[in-house]
Amino acid sequence: MSDAARVTAVASGAPAAQVDCLPIQGMITLRGQPTEVAEAIRAATGCGLPEQRGIVFEGERGVAWMSPDEWLLLMPQEMVSECLATLAGELSSSHHLAVEVSDARAMFRISGTGAREALARVCPVDLSPATFAAGEIRRTRLAQVPAAFWIGADGAFRLVCFRSVARYAQDVLENAASGAPVGFFPEG
């Protein structure tokens, strides 16, 4: 191996990424049959159903695919009651579950040129730009806890985890982001 390609085991220098804990985000978990909930989701958020492992936004509202019969609806906290009421009205004759989970979740923003690399250090996901791009969401593990993340409109990652493990998640993310980027992922 040439000296130019050698990298130390423990990076040092400027942080690879910035980690910020975000204010409470309005979130609703919705479960039901896709054919029955699609129009209700559109009425509540303005968004269509995302594809498998997809996330879509319309302004401040979004919908993330979580499983074949589960979606995470995102909106400003002050819009949660309105969205729940719309869902209840639209789905009154359908078997479904719509529950606010805003207080049960924490959200982080991971930004900077090394954000992708910082997440790759602690999540067992192929984060290469060719396999993970804007409009996709991944449910995975962040070290030892469940988490989901996507790339926001600003190019930074958003990560959601249970609020009960938020301190641990923040420590893990900050540790992963603290070293200088190794440069594994090409820029752009």
C-alpha cells in the first residue's frame, strides 16, 4: 500500500460532521391497508404514498414508508391534531391505527461533509451515494438502538429514534462525528 492511501485507525483533527438534537417534531404512526389509507394520507399531508423505503414531502409535511402497512407522518407539532382529525374522518369506516408519537421520538440533524461517513460508522447500512440518496429512508440500528434516517431538503441527514434512548443516540452520533473524515465516500 502506498503511503498516500494509509489512514490512521483513529482519526483526529476537525470533526467529520455536526450533530444537533432538533425540537419536537410532529409525528403520527399510521397503520392500515395501503389501498384504504392512501387518500387519507393525501388529505392529511398533501403527500402521496411513498414507495418501499421511500419518504416524500409536500412543504412542511411528509410521509415515510416504515413497513408494508405502516407510515410515519411528519408535520409541525401544531398540525398534529388537525392531521389526526382528518385521518379519523377519512378512515372512519376502515380498520386502521393512527397514533401521535411526537413525544415518544427524538430527531437529530447530522450535517457537514462527513455526515454520511459518520452515520456509516455506526449503522449497518450501505450509505454510498449510489445506494442511498434523497427520497429514501432506512430503518436500521444506530449502534445498539433502533433508528430511521433520511436526507433532508438541505442535504443533511435526519435521524429518528426513541426518546428514551436519545442521550445514548446523541453520544454515539457525536462520537462517530468527532473524528476527521476518512474520505471513504466521494464528494458530490
